[in-house]
Amino acid sequence: MRSTAFAARLFVVVVALALALAGAAGAGRPPGDLPNSPATPDNLSGQQWGQQLTGVAAAHDITGGSPLVRVALIDSGIDPGHPEFAGRIDMENSVSCVTGTPVHDTSGALWRDNVGHGTHVAGIIAAGDNGFGTVGVAPNVQLLVVKVTDSGLPITPAAAACAFEYVSEQHVDVANASFAVDKGATGAADPLDFFCRSDKSDRDAIQTVAQAVKDAIRSGATVVASAGNNGIDMAHPAAGEDCLRMPVQLPGVIGVASEGRNGNRVTTNPPGASNFGLGVIDVVAPGGDPAQGGVPAGLILSTFPSYIPAPPTSIVVDGPTGSTFRYNAGTSMAAAHVSGIAALIVSRYGDLQSPQNGKLSPGFVRARIDETATPKPCPADTRCEGSDSFNGFFGYGEVNALAALTD
């Protein structure tokens, strides 16, 4: 137990040193050669407080992303007909990995979102700058949809591995993973979805998913994952120190915790308190909290499928037919903000002739996100380990889009 804890602390120190060195190397880096254009607000942008909190609105004066940047949405799919994504979904290469094997469908039927989660996440990342509705963090980028779950279906290790391996073949720049691999899919159910290396079936699942994530990162994809909404310390799991959640605790993944409108860690249920853990959380981003701003003002407004019924009070319809929006909350929404900012970083600094993996090294993107975050010290809570500049609740701090593009 002691050696494991020491190794974990040593890993944090090594990662921090590597990020510092990467940041120093990237300081003053000139813009790359990707085409970029700024973004402007749409009629519902005033309700997107998360972008105000994280400098996105100001960053849009620099870029709204490049159409050559590709973001993979690994989720429940997307509403393929939502006007906010018109012309920016890769219909040819989007797939369903629900069965563990990528299945193409250029009509969008197999990767249609029947849950609503994926469409909401997609809108935070990349809703279009089109004169109506909301504007995503990176409204000009292209989306590659990789569906890993459907109504009532678990996200199996096979589906997750399929998704990341597929991403590694598709020249993806950023991969958003607002989910946890379901432990219940492998045998004994664990509502906290911890996989433990001491169990052979768990160990095999960890190895399979970890290799797929590693392949995706090696291919040039910056992988961003949500921390989860269980209010647990992932650095000290009750299941044992050899246990972890996937993909957030896999090497190279940017782990994102959730904050509310007041900038405090989310502790309200629903959506559930944000998970935490020293060395697991890189940054914190807006995820929404009813206790911070009320309902719906304290929640995150984004796109939603018009064909899924929902309470009228939670939906705003404003724009062309099928242009539906809904409030939601959770670390999934927080991760989506960070994925959008990662896409802006690639758009700003990416190089089409880069000898590295992809248009911009995932190590550089992660370093920019971490080093330009606004530090947030621990509150008066003994569970928050670390320092004012790096701790288990907020990581390096609140993600800052403008600083990531300018500092």
C-alpha cells in the first residue's frame, strides 16, 4: 500500500515537471497554418455562462476553431438532423461501436442519439455559429460521431476500446469521453464502475481499454474525460488502491471535474457531486449546479434531440425546425467545455506539416490547458489534498480558453 501511494505521488511530480518543460518549450509559439475564423454570439449565447466563466467568449475573437480540426464525440450518438451541426458531421466516417465493432452508416440511423446525452455534449463543444440558438466552444470544427451506448445499454470495455481504436485511425485531433466504462458489463456490478487489477477479468478489461486510449493519443488525439458524479475520491477508492475508473484514470487522459456558476465544486444531487482525486483531476470546468444559480439558470444550456420528449420547462425551441435546446448538468458538460478549448488550441497552433503525431502533439495541448488554468485553492474540506496550485478538487485550476490561446 505504501509503495503504491509513493508511486502515485512520484507520478504526479513527474507529470508536473513534464508539463512545465512542455509549457516552457511552447511559450511564445506562433500560430500554425490552419485556416481560422472568429465566432460571434447567437441569440441564446447570453445564457451560456460557462463560456463567460472560462474566457471562451473572449477567445472567440481570436478563433472559433478551424474546419480542418476533427473532434470525436464518443457518446450516445448525436441528432444527425439538428441544425446546429449542419454540414459539420462526418457522415461518411461516423460509426456505432455499441457491439464492440465499428459499423458505418452514412444515413446516421445507427449512430442516432436516442438518449440525448451525446447531442447535449456535442452542442457544448461545437454548436454552430449560425445566427440562432447557442454557440459551441469550437463552433467551426468538424465532428466525428462514435456511438458507444444506446437506451438501456451499458458502455462495455469492448465498446470503449472499439471507439478509441477507431479514433486512432481517423486523424482525430480531440476525443471527448464524457462517460465511465460500465463495470456491470463484465460480471459483478459495481455502481461506481471501478475496475481492479487484482481481478483477472478486470485486469484484461483495463489492458484492452488502456491500449486503445494509448493508440488514440499516439495517433495525435487529445483525450478528455469526465470525472463522474458520485462524489468519490478516485485517488483513494474504497474498492482498493489497485482499482480505477476508465477512461478518466488512464495514462495521458485529461481528467475534468465540475464547477457551478459561482465557481465552486459541484456538490448537489442531482446531478451528483463531482468526483475528485489528487493526480486524477487536471482541471475544473463548468458543469452546472442547481445550488449555484438555481434552475435552470445554474445549469448548462445546449442542444438536444427534438424527437425525445422532455418537460416543456426544460426546453427552449428557438430557430429552424428541429432546433431544440435543453438544460442539463454534470461532469460530462464540464469535459465538453475542455474538449472545445482543446480544439481551439489545435486550431490556433496546429501545423498541417507537423512531423509529430497529428496536427498538434497531445502533450502540448494538455500542457497548454494545465499551465494556463486559473489556480483554485482547496476549500475548507479535508478531502481536498494538494496545494493552492494543484489539488484533488480542481487540479491545476479553472480552464481558461483566452489564456490558452494568448499566454
